[in-house]
Amino acid sequence: MVGDDHMPIPMNLSFLKTTATVLFASAALSASGQISTTAYDNAMSFANALLSGSSGITINSASYTGATNASGYFTSTSGILPFTSGIVLTSGSRTNVQGLNTSTGISTSNGLAGDAGLTAIAGATYDASVLEIHFTPTNSVISFQYVFGSEEYNEYVDHYNDVFAFFLNGLNIALVPGTSTAVSINNVNLGDYPQYYYDNTTGGLPTQMDGLVGRNLGFYLYASGAVNAGVENVMRIAIADGGDTALDSAVFLAAGSFIDDLPPLPGAVPEPSTYGLIGALSLLALAAWRRKQVRKA
């Protein structure tokens, strides 16, 4: 069942997103692109999409629990997410991450159970999507890049708490960098660790998610943890609605980023989308210098 919020929105709030905002967002969409998704097919293909030819990881088996419409593959135009392809797991429907942010709250209830591991973190959970991967790494550490997004932002911070986790051999490694604080709606928002948070309630990015964590330049998110080299390890990537089934959340994982190594240092290597920006700025600087030389002549 598709719903539009935890409760009816008061009339004065329902008109916050005016026609002018929608028109502005439409222009932004044509300029900045969009996120597109395709359907989940099978767990092994889903898991292998996270690997590259030099990952140093062998996936032995994989399983998926959840609604088939809740997860899938995605591609993204540069500038929306810090990566342009990968897999996405949601607590509702994968299609709800697409398109202009024209709704104050969008959700799909799949009528499924939650996840015991997530319930232990956040209380009652529903509509869980879980990808479990059994893998063998060459080295003793793994990492991968991700972005978390949710329709719970900003109005339900400290109230409802959709939850996700990356359980690596039982331990959650979805943490705020340099801390033991789990990345969640209540923990990363406008008031807490705002450098990692992007407020999309005004529709600046062409996705329905009202808030995104881990997409800001210089503050990307990588999950990393110690593993047992040369033997099988287990990772469970899990996301679910918390408290009720209203409003969707999503976690995007970058294709090819699952490696048996530490994540790159912040700012060490520009993201692919950044190279274009650097090139454009260089050309502008060169043009300005040439104009000055012409004036001097």
C-alpha cells in the first residue's frame, strides 16, 4: 500500500512546496540528471555488482530477504550521488528513490516482517530488505562506499527511526567516521554531524529522499572493518522501517567499491564527477588569463 506520511499533513504545511518550487525543481532535473533503477534479479548478481576486477574478494554465496520491488540496481547522473552506479536496498520501493522531490513523504508498505538484528538496534522494525554475503577476502580488512537516504528527514528526527546496518561478522560497521556512533536518522542530521548530511527537503537533488548522508564532497562515507583473511566471512546489509511502515528509506552501495583494503583517504583521489569540475574550472581560469593578456597588449 502506498502512503504519504505518518499522519495527515496540516493544510498550511501541505502547500510549502509551491508550483514555483516544482518548476524550479524541473529545471534542476533537466540540468543535473536523475537516478534510474532496474529490478533485482538474483542474490549472487546483486552481490557481485559490488566487486571490481581488483577487489581481492571472492563471493562464495549470497541470499536476499525482502520484497523484490524493494531493491535493485541503479545508475545516477554525476552530481547527485558521489558514484554513478551500484545497488540500492530500501524499506519500501526502489522506484521511490527516483524523480523530483515533489512529495512531503512517500512510502510503500510491503507487509513484510522486520529484521531481528535491526530490531535489537532500534526497536520494532518492518519491511526489512537484507542482502547476506558470504565471502573470502585476501587481506584482513574490507571497505566499501555508500550513501543513506530517507523520507523521515527532517520532521521525524528523534521520533520515528528507520534503521539500517552493515553487520560484518555480527558487528555493525555503518559508523560515523572516527566514532562508534551508528549512522542513522537520529544520529546524522541538521543538528548532529551536519557535514555528512544533505538537506533535500527543498528538492535541490532529483530524488524523492528528503535527506541524504554521505554525498557531500569531502565527507563521503565508507564502511570498513577487520575480517579473517583467507577464510569465509559474513556480511549482512540490512534496512527496515522503524516504528511503523510509513515513509521509505534507502541505502545506496557503490558498484566496484567492495575491496579488501582500507578506504581511500578523504580528498586523496577526486571522484569521477570531480574531474569534469576541475577541468571546467581550469578552462575558465585559462580564459580569464588570456583576456588579461589581451588587455595588456
